Amino acid sequence: MPEIDPKDQSLKTLQGLHLWHAPMSSCSQRVRIVLAETGQGFESHLVDLEKDEHATEAYQAIHPKGLVPALVDDGHLIIESIDIIQHLAGEVSDLAVTSTPELLDLADKAQLDLKLLTFEFLFRAAPPPPKEAAEAFQRAHKNEWLKQFRLDFAAGFAKERIDEAVTRTDAGFRHLNSLLADGRPYLSGDVFSLSDIAWMPNMHRFNLMGWPFERTPHLQKWFERVSKRPSYQQGLLSFQNEHVAGAFAAYTAKRRREGTDISTFGSLVTGPAN
């Protein structure tokens, strides 16, 4: 559902583009890349996920699921990132008309596994939140799935759950690699499109986790190419906290030394490489 009626009715009075987003949220990153590609200015509303600002009553009146991003365009509220990037690209732009719905849908479905693996292989580096903060989140947030996810993370994800997420992610990357094997420069063909933008943040995120992209050489070369675009710098890297990225790199190296990094799970251990 591209547009929803906001609980906070004051949003309907806003003019222009207003984006509620988080610096290292992958869904926020794809939206900012589209904004950079299309040269559209926007009013930035940063949501601090570390401080659980997405659990506040005020933010949940904007986004009923308490997630980022959320976009208001001249009073019209859109909350799903794929819907947002399609809206921003417009119906007749090259970004939109040359994209592949299947690839956008696949990128959308990949977000749940990306979230789980991000928490396991990156966010576990940080100390757990104080008991009071964790309890406050459970009281304040209305998204039952997200609240249970936080509890599961605190308890430790089952190995089988991690294995399954890694295996599905691997299958998705191998599918993209097979598309690129015919020599096309971009995921949907000869033209850079929303298909590429939807997947660029995922590649960036899994690079932080030390994903073995040598398994998918065509996909690796594609990412080297698209990450040189100014929109990647403007919409993604310029928002990245380098101190946090450095902590992620150190944690990834630590787990590699311990033999518990992402490459030791799922089909990365048992499945064939391309």
C-alpha cells in the first residue's frame, strides 16, 4: 500500500519532501540514493535508533510500525522503502521503467534476513542496553514483531535461524550473479535503475560483515561499478559513522579469528560457490 493515512494529521499540512530516516538503515540508504540520483531536495528528520526514538509515541504516529524510513510528499505519507523509491523515481524515469519488479520484490523480502544477520554479526559487538532501556522499549513500542525480535536477540538467535538466513541470502546473491553473468552492466540490463539501488545497501552491509563475495564475481564487479556513482557517496557513505564502521570491522575480524564469522554458517559452508 503506497500511501497511508497518518495518525498524526499535521503531516497532511507539510509541503515538499520530508524524510524520516536513520544514517545506517539500509532502507533509508536506498531512499537517499534515489534522492541523490534524481537531485531532489528534502527536509531531513533523523531518527536515532540507538536511543530508540522509533519507539516514541510521536514517531509511531508518523510510522505505525515504528520503522524507518517514512516519507511525506506534499502531505502524502508513504512508509515502505520500495514504494518510496518508486514514488520518488516517478513512473516515466529511466530509474523506474527499466527496473525489474521481481528484483525489487526480492530486495524487499531480503530485508528480514539482512536485519537478523546485521544484529548477529555487527550489532552484537555493542554492549547490551541497560535493563531499564530494554524494558522501556518493550512498553513503548507497538510493533509486536519488532519487540519479539529484540527479545530473541537478547537471548541469542538459534544457530538454525542464522543458518537459514545465511542460506537465503546466499541464494539471492547467487541469483543476481547469474543475471549479471550474461555481461549486462546493471541488474536489469543496460541502464542503471531502481533494481540496482534496491540492492546497493545490502551489498554494503554484507561487506561490513565480511561476506565472501568472491563466490559471486559478477556481482562483486557490479558493486565495484555502482559504488563509484556520486549518489552512493552522497546517499550512503556520507551518512556513515566511520567510528561505528571501524568497530564493526574489528568485530568482524574478531569473529573470523574465533571461527564464528558469517562464512561459517548455512550454505556458505555446505553449498557450492559460483
